[in-house]
Amino acid sequence: MTNFSRYAALVFACLIQAGCVATPEASRDEDAEAKRFESAPGAAIVYLYRADTPSRGTTTLWLDGRLVGESLPATYFRTSVRPGKNLLSAYAGDPGRLEFETRSGEVYFVAINVRADDATGTSQFRVVTPETGIAQINRCCNLLQTWKPGQTRIPL
């Protein structure tokens, strides 16, 4: 193995570890704004939420190849996507995956259930009706910040 190959493997391993981070909670104002459940022109809005308490498991979420953040019980993310076919997937050993269609100007809700015997788990995703998603998010959940490039992340 060349020095470059070893270096590339080391960098890759560090990047994998960097993905395992806690996502900061949003402010109360941001949470209240997100709970207005408004659409956006030219985009589809997707709410990803965990009402699966008391689960201990966490999972790192990716939507259309973009890092969203690490989900925790009783939390949710609000993110915009390009309308069309979208892919929600979990990180590393978690086989959770969901493909779904979105349309511009509409709002979608994906319920996440994480089954875990330890700190990590297996995610199950399902699209739910707006009525179900809104009710569950209002009852249980706090907004987490969607990860943005350059944002400081808190190690677990």
C-alpha cells in the first residue's frame, strides 16, 4: 500500500467518524416558525420526525445525498428538496431507506422509527398524511438544525 493510499484511507476513516455527531437543537423561535408547516414556492418541504420514544437509538440521515443530521427521539428536521424523486437514507450500517415523490409547493411528512439495542439502530421510514405528521410533531417533537457545510458539530 502506497503512502497516498494509506493517507486516503486515514482521511476516509476520519470523515466516517465525523459523521457520527449530535445535531444542535434549534431555537424556540425557529421551532415555532417550522411548526407553521408552510410550503415554499419552487421546492418541496419535507419534515423528518421521530415520535418513537422511548427509543435510545440514533441515526444519521441523508436526503438526496445531502447530510441532514443525526436524529434523536422526540425531534424533527424541516428541509427543502427539489421536487421529483427523493431518497432518504440512513448512515453506515443502518439499512433504512425510502424513495418518495415530491411536488413543488407541497409539504411532506416522514415518520422515523429507530429500533436499537444500543446507541445505534435500524431505521424504518414511512410517509404519513399531513394530519398525522402535524399532530405527532406538535405533540412530541423539538426542531433540530439541519446540518450546513461549515457548521460546528458537537461530537457524541
